[in-house]
Amino acid sequence: MHKVTFKSEPVELSGSFPRVGDHAPDFSLTTLDLGDVTLADFAGKRKLLNIVPSLDTSVCAKSIQVFDERVGSIDNLATLVVSADLPFAQQRFAETHGIRNITFLSLMHERQFARDYGVCIASGPLRGLCTRAVVVLDEDNIVRHAQLVPEIAQEPDYDAALAVL
């Protein structure tokens, strides 16, 4: 079991976080229109998964905005934000912040993603949400970058994630 911190307090995670070279686990997540999408729906594209606890935090909001600005010119890329927020909140966030290059996905219908990707917070006040992480997959769903951000309240390493694209 991996551990991260939240405001310097240890937090346990459940599941196994993917490592570079691993084949990414499949997933089923909920779209803004309340449909379901799987990893196969992004076949043939590179994927950047920006996994966040909630859109309602300043760090999560900033990471979404930074990636949205920086991925616009990258070809053959699906940039996905995964959170426990309801699709209605994700839609409002996207509209309010003018997000154009990101697909929002929710754990609303199925929470298995959080366990399969090792990002399910298993202890502490954020229990049940996802920890902050960034995973980059190639066109064959092989992990090319994996960052489990050690302190949930900190931003991910944008440059490292984008460098592999």
C-alpha cells in the first residue's frame, strides 16, 4: 500500500499505482452527459490522466487550467481529468473556466478506477476520494509517465508529464 501526505499528515492509499512500462488497467468512468466511457474509447490516442481529489480545491483547479493551456497544440492526445466530482459540477467548472482541451470523467457510476490505479485514499479526512496523480499512456496503453504526487496539497510536475508526449 502506498502512502502520501495531506497537509503533512500520512494518508494511506488502496490499490497498486501503475509504474512506467506497465499496461494500464481498463476503466469505466462517467462522462458529462452521464454516459460511460472506457479506456478503449480512446484507442489509438496518447492519454494524459490528471487525477485529482476535487475540482473545488485551488490546486486541482490550477492543475486543470495549466494542462488545458499546455496540451492544446499536442496532436493525438486525450487529456482526461478524473475526479469524484459529479458530472454536473465538472460541467460547471469547464464552462466557468473556459476549459477547451480536456475531457472530464467522474467516478459517479463506478469507483473501481481509484483502486485499479492505486489512487483511492483509504484513510484521513479525504477518505474515498482520489489522491493527486498524473499518468501518461501511449497509444497502446503502456504507462510512459507515472507521478503519485507525494503531498496531496501540491501541484504535479507538469513538465515531466508533458516531456514524454
